Amino acid sequence: MTIYLDAVWLLNFFLDWMILMLTHSFAKASNHRARLILGAIVASLLVPLNLFYPTSLWTTPIGKGIFSLIIVFTAFGFKNIRLYTRQLLLFYFTSFAMGGGLFGIYYLLQEQIHVSNGMVVTYQSGFGDSISWLFVVIGFPLIWWFTKQRLDNLVIQQMKYDEMVHITICMQNQINNSSALIDSGNQLVDPVTKQPVVICDEIFMKKWFSEEEWVILQDVQENMSLERLPDKWLDKFRIVPYQGVGGAGNFLLVLKPDWIQVTVQEQQLTITRALVGLQFGELSPDGSYHCLMHPHLLKSLAVHSA
């Protein structure tokens, strides 16, 4: 059997890069993503080390542990021991999660790919046949996507949906704040941009509009007369379809804020990819909250505090 070092290195480089990308996403790291490429290059150096020095320290569990410390440091840097430890544990967790998918491909390809000393090898005359590589090229990104989706959903399910959060919204350079309820029933997203919608009631939203403008907005909502929108807000508004109670279809008037900031347990999250939906009425009878927070907007805070 002939092993092509360049092919094996390239395969491991892309796998390491995907793992680091996933770790970066879960850790919500602030470093530039370009560092992840450097981290993947360092991680893929295990390929020549294992091939040319099979009895070296780097092939032992201790050596691999030390090497993983170097990989995480290269990809994410070092700010403090607590943050570094959390990034390291997330790196291990992501590696194990994707490893399960990797073994699934291993059996699916009838052992045409092989894991040896921490590196991935395809073989059949050394380079692997076209079917083997097709599954590798398509299968690895699918494993990455599937792992990210499942872990994101797990984070959402473990959140405390009855928790109140502090919300600050900026629109037209005017900033107002209120309280919001994390609502598990609010799964509304714009079908075009896939941006989640935060629903806010009229008590809160009227801080941005005059009484005359609010009456116009009610008419726009009821009759879908978008041409009546105030000129200064024209480029901010859009409509999002939704399914109400009983299955009846309807449309919700939403607008694009400059940014939204959410504070949960002294942690702050600034959101730019979200929409604000208008509720013509009060959300809370006792006035304890004025917005319904989309739970997916808080998944990064949930991961951050884990």
C-alpha cells in the first residue's frame, strides 16, 4: 500500500480546520477566523510527525495532549486560564462529536478510510478511489453541519425559557430599553433572510413613533398598504408571513433595527442580524415585559456560560 503524504495532509488539514471552525462558533471567540487556518496547519503537522517518527513523543497520549494545547493556543491565543481551558474543552468535545461521524463514514466506505495515530488516511492504491474521496469531500462538511445543528438545538432546549432578560434596541439612532421574556413559542423568522424576529408591543414601540405614525402603521398592518409607510422608515420595514392559532396564515409588520443588545446574568450580547415585529397591543397584562425574545438569539450566551 502506497500512502501519498500530500493527500493525507490535505485531508487532515481540512478536517482540523472544520473542527476549529466549529469550536470557534461554540466558544464565540473574538479572534479573527484567519487564525483558525494557522491552527489547522499546526494540527495537520501530526501527519508527517506520525509517518516519519512513529515512536516519538507525539504519538503517545501525553504528546497528543501537549500538541492539542499548542493547537488551541495557535488558533485562539491566550487571554486567561479560564477562557483557555473552556476553549480547550470545547475543542475536545467538538473533536469527539465529529469523530463519531467520521467512524460512520469509515464503516460506510467499507474501511476505505482509516484513522491511524490521530490522522485520517484514505487507501486503495494509496490515494483512495473516486467514490471514497467523494464521500470524504461531501461527508465531512455534512458531519460538520449536522454536529453544529444538533448542538445548537441542545443549547436551546437547555435554556430557561421563563427567564426575563434586559433588552436594548437602537433604531434611527434612538435607543430605548425594556424587559423581554424568553419565549420558546416564538420561532418566527424571516423566510428570506432567516433572521429571527423579536416581538415588541406598542407600549415599547411607541417610543420611536408619534401617535399619527402609529395610527398609520396600524392601517398598514391591517390593510397591507405599504405605500403609506412614513418616508424615513420606508427602507426599514418589511412583512413576514406567520401561522396563527388555528393554522390561519397572516402577515406581521417588522422592521430592521440598527442593533439589539441583550443582557443576561451580567453577560451582554449585541445582535445585528435580527428583526423587530410590531404587536399592536400589550404583551403582558401586568407590564412586566414588553418584548418576546426569540430563543435562538440567546444560544451564544447559553454556550458562553456553560
